Amino acid sequence: MSIDWSQLRLPVMQAPMLICSSLELVIASCRAGIIGAFPSGNPRAPENLDAWLGAIRDAEAESLDRGERFAPFCVNLLASNAIDQQVRAERLETCRKARVPLILTNLGDPKAEVEAAHEWGGTVFHDVTTMRFAEKAIASGVDGLMLVGGGAGGHAGTLNPFAFLPQVRRIFDGTIMLAGGIADGNGIAAALALGADIVVMGTRFIATRESGTFDPHKQMLVDSRSEDVLYTDAIAGMAASFLRPSMIEHGLDPDNLPPPKGMHRPDLPTGVKAWKNIWSGGHSTGLIDDIPSVAELVDRLDAEFIGARNPGDWRAALLRSLT
């Protein structure tokens, strides 16, 4: 299978996000010319995953028949031995049947996913937050890496991308995706200048009309700033970025959260759950002022990217800033 990268309008992937990455968001992203991605667990059951993939393939065929673009799509698979291995195998088999072009794995060893995807012609990326995890993923034979740096929403890393990405590039010449704090065309240009091949945006796409999250979550991103984001293990039992205002709404003190009982075992009030009640967001929330459609957002990103400062303009820009 040959992936048609010419369908990409921008080197951008809409991040696979629990709840937020709806079928509508994925299809709208692909139609707009960016990679649409979703976690394999969002459809809930294996048969629903099959239905989602069928709907995406139908939308792709319709777009191409009309002479319109449809960018590649991506399914996020957990590669952990801690999950039900039958479910893991079923999801991978469903992706094989649909010949999913892009697979993003996270947690654990992705060797099984790499071997299977390569048999059907798919490309595999692995989500990493440290150099050690990057080295292990490379050893597993992945085609690319998604570096999740500090400032990303959800299960983020802590490394500054200006240091993280160049270190990875020293040991890996495959495709690199970069996630964390990017929400506009200037950010895309900066990431590419740093050495990334594809930029991943999550928080910015939560606040779109097609996003599957709750409308108050979208509005909270518009109303919040970067300092409203708290990186903590107290909400999900594993370090992740969440919005302080959503904690306060549910009676929690963001500065005095109870420690988790264990991995993936937060000590939260009854009925309060990570992602569903306590909402995620990254540092780029400070750059979000509206809730556009995906098509409108990608149009804007494209215009910003085209107008991004050329590195050769740095002296003129410096002089302007001093006058």
C-alpha cells in the first residue's frame, strides 16, 4: 500500500484524543488536508472500530471521486502488555482488514504492531516522551516517532522540544512528529525549522465544532490561559495536563490535590473522572480565542504558515522591535 502524502495540505496531524477525537473530527481533518487521528478505544467496541474505519474509507472515496483532497488517517493503538491482549489483537486485526495507512502506538513494545502493519503496507509511529523511550522504539523498528514535549495536553512529557527534538534527530533519521504547545502557523514553521517533519496539534482541535467533547470544555479552553494548565498525576493516576478551572468546578483545590492511590488509580471524589469531568488542555490554550470549524481552522493555519517569518528576515524583525 502506498500512502498518498500529496493529499496533505499542511504537515499537521490532529492528535488522537480520548472523547475529543470523534469520527466527525477525523473526517473533517482529512477533508481539510491534515492527518485525522483517533484512539482505537474511542469507538468502544471492536465492531464499532470497524464501523468507524468503514465510514472513513467511504468519506475518502466520496472526496476523491469529487476530485477533492482527503489526507491519510491514523489509528492510535495501545501496545502495552498491561491491557487485555485479546482486545489488542482484535483492534490490530481490524486495522489490518481496513489497511489503515498510519498507526500510532504508545506504551510498551510496538514490535507486534510494526510487523503487522508492515505486512499490509502501513506506517508505524510510536509516542515517546524521553530519550530512553525513543531509543527503545527505534530498536523496535518503528518508521517514525511522535515526540510529546512539555506543554502538551493529556499525557505530556516534560522535555523542552528545542532540546528534545535535536537530540532524537542525532540518532534517528526517520520521520519525526512533534507535539506540545503548537496552535498556529508560526508554530508549525518553528517545528519544521527545528527538524520535525509533521506537527501534532491536540488542544487547538479540541476547540473546534466537530470535536466530540462537551461545549463547556471547548469554551473553557477559549477562556483559559497557559497558567490554567496543571501537569499532575493526581487526576488520572499518571502525569497529564489538565485545566485548573475544571478541577475547581468539581470541588477540588488544584494546589492541594490528594495523591493517587497508585498507577491509574487517582483519589478523586465519587463520580468525578479524568477526561470526562476534569478536562484536559495544553499550554496552547493561551492561543485559543474561538471555536471554528476544522475547515476554517486549517485555512487559517495555512495562511499563517505561508506568512511565517523567513529566517533570513531576523535582522529586519529585530530592528523593527527596537524602534
